[in-house]
Amino acid sequence: MTSSRPFVPRPRRWPRAEPSLDWRMRAAVALFGAARLMNAPSVRKRLELTGLSWGEIAPVLARIRTVEGWARAFDQAADAAEKNGEFFRAAALAFLGQLILSPFHPRKAEITARLRRCQIQDRSARSGIRFERVVLAGGALVGYLETPVGAHEPLVVLMPPLASIKEELTVLADPLLEAGHPVLRLDLPGQGESPPPLQVKTELLLMQALDELGVTSEPGVLIGGISLGSYFALRLAGADRGRVRGVFGVSPPAIITPEQWAKQPEIIWQYLDLYFATDARKETLRLGMAMTLDDVVADITCPVLLYHAANDGISLPDRRERYQKALAQASLTDQVLPDTHGCTLHLKDPIAPEVVAWAGLIHRPFSRSSSA
């Protein structure tokens, strides 16, 4: 006998946001957490980068069903580790806690402050590397400068994606430090510790920062980043040819002219609706619509290394071809990886070691010519 009751599909158990937030924020928080933690391969890779194990985290994800609950559990574990003097572990747990929260979530700043505090404690205690928190460009840029004892390679400047912070860049910084490069990790204007507003021409601030650090044309500087960070790295390469010896980028925005960007407004709004509160949307949209490489791309003549993601949902389908055409005058090396925007699954391997090898190839010809 068949039932006359209509079939109602059982809803998937997506993580929930707590009811203390208004409905719009609850929706954004839940979507943000689901997107960043329900993708198990990406989560496991991020855990590898922090030094934590999947066995430690899986029970938390299984036991707790809200995004805030996950963040609270990670932060409580980070608090215990910090009190025990385990600063590396505390920073890793706090990293996960802030990672799954939307940038406008009320607890985001508190957990990020713990991440920052514990990472400074951990990195300052490392032997063989001098750690400094630096404020540059008249206070517009804040970063961490790490210098290996006896550093013999050019400075490398690293910049994070939009809605991310300098503390997330250790996976790229550590191999470069081991190879003898001083590394400067910077928060972009309006993010992390760098004060607002977002700056369309961040390269002007970067040039001022290089002046303050005493960077000259010999041996120059290498600069790179992820997503928006790579966009500003490319702009600096065109604006400061005398000092930038090479530029690399992971998931660079496929934007060459304002007109091309303006044809893709849905990409902007899909991104902004998920990541930003109402009061930040107009400013971020202004930045997005002003983004262009058209005024500097012809002046990018240094070696360029780019990584594109095959499954990049917030960039343009022909991103690789756009850059190949725009950088025809430069020495461009590029590849497409089976990943999503930001190439999280491939940052540790192969991207980080390949960046180190690429940086060495750029510097060695200069070293030989200057010693001849």
C-alpha cells in the first residue's frame, strides 16, 4: 500500500547562525561558515598549514552545529593553549576560529586579536630570525618584517587577499625565510591592522614603504600576493620598475581595464553580499570599479609568475588569456591549478617551493653580474 502523503525532501543540515544577529547577518554568517568549512579537502589543507590535525578538529565539526559554536570552540581551545604558553598552537586554533566568521561578525575582531598576539609571541621566539612589527607609509600600512640572520637574498613583500590578513601568509613566508630572504607581510589598507579606507592606488603607499625601508635598485625587491594582493603587486611592478625585480601572484583578478570589469557586475555583488556588511559595500564597490592595470601594464617588464585556479568562481573564464596578452612584453610564467580561488589546496605544495626556486633564478643572474 502506498502512502498518500507528499514527499518532502529532508533539508541538508547546514551550519546555523545564532538568533542574536539580524536575519541578513545570520544568512551571511551561515553561508560564509558553510563555504569555508564544509569543503573537507580545503579544510584539511588549511589544517596542514596550521600544524593541527584533522583528528583534533573533526569532533568539533561533528558535535557542534552552528558557525558561532565552531568559532567559540576553537577560541576556547586557543585560550587554553595561550595560557599554557603554546603560542604556535594557540595561533593556529585562533586562525581557524576567525577564518569561519564573516569579517563583520561581532566576535571576529576579538578572535583575530588573539591570533595576532599569539603569532607575534611565537614568531618573536624563533631562533635565527629577527621579528619586527612595522608601521610604514605614514601609518597607512602595518606589517611584520622577518629577517634571517645573515640574510643574503632580496626582500620579498607579501600581501593577502581582500577580507584577509597578513597572519594568513606564513605558508608562503616560511620557505622564503629558510632560503635567506627577508620577508615583509603587509595588511592592505582598510584590512587587518592597516587603517581604512581601501586605496585604489596602494602601489603609491608601497613605494613609500620601500623608501622607508631603504630598498634600492640593487638588489631590489620581489613582491607578490594572493587575489587582490597580487593585483597590487602587479601595479607596483609597473610603477616602480627600478626596484621591483620580479612579481608573483596567486589567483590575480582578471581585470585589465575598467570597461572589462564593468561588464561583470554580478561577480562583484556575489562577492560583496557574502563578505561585507552594508556600510562597507559602497566603498568596496568603488574600489572594484576603479581596478585596472591598463595604466601600468605596459611598464611591467620584470619576470612574472602567475597561478590561476581552474574552478575560480569569482574571476573571469578567460583570465589566463587576458594576462598572457596584457603581459606579452614581460617574461611570464603561468599555470592553471585544479583548485578554487586562492589556490588553498596548492599553496604549501607546489606554489611555495616554486616561488622560492623562481626567486632564486631571478636573483642569481644579478648576483653574478654584480660580482664580475
